[in-house]
Amino acid sequence: MAHSYPADLADFLVSKWRSASGLVQEYCEGTEHLDALPPPNILRRILSVCYQASLLREEERPVRFRLILRPASDFPAPGGPPHGLHRLVFDEPRPLTQDELRRLAPAVDFYRGLLGCHVGDDGNPYLWGIVTSGPRWVQALHGGRQSFQRLPPDLVVRVTSPGRIAVCKGLLTIATLIGGRIVEPSLDIFESRWLPAFFTDVRDELMDLHLAARAQASTRWANIDPSLVHAIALHAVRRIVGMIRNSHHGGTLLILPPQGADSLPGLDGHIFVKYPFTPEEPRRRFRTILLALLNAIAAAHGPRDGEPPRTVGWEQYASSSDGGMAQLDEALLELAHLIAGFAAADGAVVLDKRVDLLGFGAEIGSDLPAVRSVARALDAEATQKVIESVESVGQRHRSAYRLCNFAHDAVAIVVSQDGTVRFVKWHDGEVTYWDNVATSVLDV
């Protein structure tokens, strides 16, 4: 297999830059530089320097940074987080070299700032200073409802690990160079139809509980769009997966059918949970918080006297400034941190479809039938697939394949140390996996 390098990534970026404008308004601020890229030779040079910097270390620390190609004068001096960008300009620009990037990267927090770069009058790239963005973009893009600071639609280069760099238009990822391959974001499972459908019975159960609370309320409530339950649940899962990725130790989430009793349904003797939790409310905390959120938003948007009730959904949830909802959202975030932290232990974290936390440190029994080949989905709905041998993957992935081959109602999410996220499920008569590559922004 021929490998790709920064020059190939530069050429790929040029071919995709203009066509990437469709999602720019959602993730970028302004349009004045919408189609601006430097000349091809300068672009190749910038990406080559960033690539070489990714291979270095600074006092045993990996070199990680974000770099934005935009003149300092285009950033308003009074701006700053959380709703603006704070620029700091060096007294003299510094030449863009891998050693300069190595020295500067530790001083600029990856999640809060970027290195500012521009092309000088002599045609060479220079580092002119630092742009502080604040961390809200990370929380929002991992599933938070908080508004986040967008970036202008200029070239942004993200370096996250040796040989792994992404090229972006603002926050919108165009392509990532990883393992000598150029990967184009095109397979975001969270935007699929099958994953929300997987949680449909849980949504119906929660809506029944919400309607029961609504019937007993002393005030009139707004109607809840049922899709809001899906949206919050999937954002919670996205948060958990994002936190596991950012820990860089990997982990596995097993999502099983809801339990009718304390034991794992049909899986006794096949999944061994080292640290199971007692079946009481704390284990069911996600449902408690989600139901409280639904009730709170319905009450907050209740109609006035004489007005018909309106239907509220994600837009009202995301924009709400209600203090009670903010506390519930923070509780949901803390729960996501808790679950993601359990993935650091050996073994899988086990949840059910209600996101009830059954336990962690789980092992999948080797007595389950072996799986010799699996289908790799080429699109979000797996309408196109290719068959692959399992010989090239490790025990973590093989265990997930065996489980989904045995329990057709289960979903396994395997996060590798390098940040690769793989969803595994029995689909159309065979074990199928999706390598999740978000269509939007985040690969950190």
C-alpha cells in the first residue's frame, strides 16, 4: 500500500476546500476568507513543518497544537473568551519551523488556544502570536448544549500525535493524515438512523414517565418533542466516547438490552463483571437526570393562560438559561466523566440501553463462538459493506465481535489508544462494524 504524506494531504485539501462550505456556517464565524488558501507550495511547506513537529518531543512531552493561518490584524484586539478570541502578538514574528513549534506547543493549551500564522511579504510563513479560544468548543462538540466559540473559516492545522495531523476550515475537519492514510470525515454514526432506532423503546418508556409527571403537575407544561430524548441520550454517549478518546488509554463500552432482573439477560456465564453495582437508583442516575430535564424544560416553556401548549425540543434545551436546567446538565456531564473513568480499568464498562450503569471491569467469555470475519460498513447505514478477516485486530476488538455475534441486541463501542472509535453490532445477518469518523469537527 502506498503511503500518503503532507504534500499529498495539501493536494487533497485544495481539491476539497471549496466544496467544504456546506457546514461552515454551523461551525465557523464569518465568511470573508471562505475560499482563501495559500499558494500550493506554501501550503505544502506549512503542512510539512507541522508534520515534522508532530514527530518531535519537548522534554519527553508529545508535541500537540492547533495552528490557524490568519493575519493578526484580522482578530479584533478587544475580543476574548468565552464569546470571542483573544489575540496576543509577538513583538517580532518567528519563522515557522518544526523546532519553533516544538518549543511553543507546551505553552499553548491545545484545548484553549492556537498558534497564529501568516504568510509574510517575502512569501514565507511566520508565527505571529497566540489566539486564545477557551475550551467551550470541546464541551459543545462532545455533546454539551453550551454555545461555543467558533473560528473563522481559515485553514486550521491540528497536530494530535506523531504523524497524525488534521486540516480544517475553522472547526470543520476536511481530512486527517493518520498512519500514512488520508481519511476524509464521512461516517458519523451519531448521524445514522439505526443508532437512534436502537434506543426507541427506551425513549417510549421515558416519555411515558414524563407524561405521568405532566398529568400530576400543578401548572401547564409544554409538549416535548420525542426526538429530544434521542438527542440528549446520543449526546451523552458522544460525551462518554469523547472523554475516553481524550484519555488516550482506550476502552470498551458494552450496551445491552434492558434488564428484567439483576442478572445480565441471556448472558450469564458469558460476561463476567468484576465490579457490578447494586440495582438501586444511583445505578439508574442517567434516567433520573434525563426525566428531570424533560420535566424542567416542559415546565419552563409552559403556555400562558388562554394559549395552546407548544412543542419544545433541542433548540429550546440548547438555548435555555434556566439555572435548574444548567445544574441538571452539569450533573449529566459529571455522570459522563464517571462512566468514561471506569473505562480506564481493565475490562469493559457495561451499560444497558437505558444507560443504567451495570458495572465495569467486565470480561467477555472466551467460550463464545469465534468470529473469523466481519463486515466493515462503508456508510452510516451499512448499505455498502466489505468483508474483512479479524486477524489484524487485537483481543479487545475480537471480544466485541464475539459478543455481538452471540447477543444480536447488543452494541459494543471500542475506543483504541490512538483514538479510533469502532461501533460493532449484528446487522443484516452478520457482525458489522463502523469506524466512526465525525462529519463535523472533532478528532482530538
